[in-house]
Amino acid sequence: MNVQFQPPTDDTQFSEVKIEGVTAEPKGWAVKFDDGWSFYVPGEPGIEPKVGMTARLYGQGTGSRVRGLVLDGQTVFYRSHAEDEAYHEQQLYGATIQDWLDRWDSGRTVWSISMGGLGPGYEQAIQVTVVEIIRHMLAANYVAESWEDQEVWKADLKKIEAWSYQDETIKKLGLSGAMWGAALNLACMLYHHGPIAVMTDKRVKDRHIQVSKNFP
């Protein structure tokens, strides 16, 4: 958010409406426009939406994401097309692997890749294993960039494998060799490349699933 920055003049993808209703929320305002649509305005120092203000909304139109909001000339937030796409991916998949893990730990749903295909319990066991391997790799601070060196990769992989054989959470899942191998592969991919790169890889676009630690 930046109340000083003004959107570039060559960005003409916007619409303008009048505010006809404002309701205070804990962290902002619920605003109703004169075209019948509503929008949540995040709280920003010095910018408070009021009835009668002109709201300029940047985006592709009705039903699309709003990537910029200006109230009577004051910028509440603004993102270019590229910035908005990156922001959307971060919100959807997690900006980093630590963000992804934190979402899982908090009980939120996270996006992942289906590795099982033999039922929900089978898949959940794989995904839990993925989580625990990632947790270990973060705690041990493996340097994923160094894995381009095959000798480093092989040495780190042996360490990760040895750890996973002894982890109590993983041992209780009763994994088959195929399940363990699938989990290890996905965990390493997520850790090495990050959740955004993995989830936007077109090779796995048909295998997206949402998973959570709160399994039924």
C-alpha cells in the first residue's frame, strides 16, 4: 500500500463509480458503490472512504480482480498487470516454502500436487510425509541452490532419507516404498523451487489438489 504513489497515466484499464455507502469493519471498510457492487477497502492511514467519493478501480471489469484503488485521487493500493499476477500467485500458493508450511500448520488449506491417486487416505499419508520432510529440511537449513551440484545433491539426499526413516510421525503412517518415494520427490521439488514454481508448472496442472492437516 502506498498513499503517495499514483498509478501510471498510460494504465487506462479502470472504471469509476461513486461511493454511496460505508460500513466500518475491524481492519477497514465495506463500501457500496452506486453501480450496486460492493468492495472491501483495507484500512490505510489518512485514507478513509466516505459517501460521495469517486472510486477508481483498476482491473479488467466486473467480476475480475481489482488490482488498484484510488479514492478522490488518493491511492489506496495499485499493482500493474505483472505485479498483480505475482501477488495473486503468492496469495494462492504461498510466497515461500516457509509460508506454505505455516499455512498447513495453522490448519489452513494449501495447494499441492496429487501423488497417490488411490484414495483420500492414501493421498493424505503422502502429503503429511511431504510436510514433515519439508519441516526437516527447513530446520536443517539445506541450501537448495547447491543441489545443482550432483555430489552435493546426493550427499544431502542421503541425509534426508536417513532422517525420514527415523521420524516417528512418518513411521506411524506405514508407508509403502512407492508412497515414501513420491513424498520425498514432491518435498524436494517444493523446497528447491518453491510452491509458486511447482504449482504453475504446466506439466502438473491437471494434478492440483487442496490439502489440510485437518483430515476428516
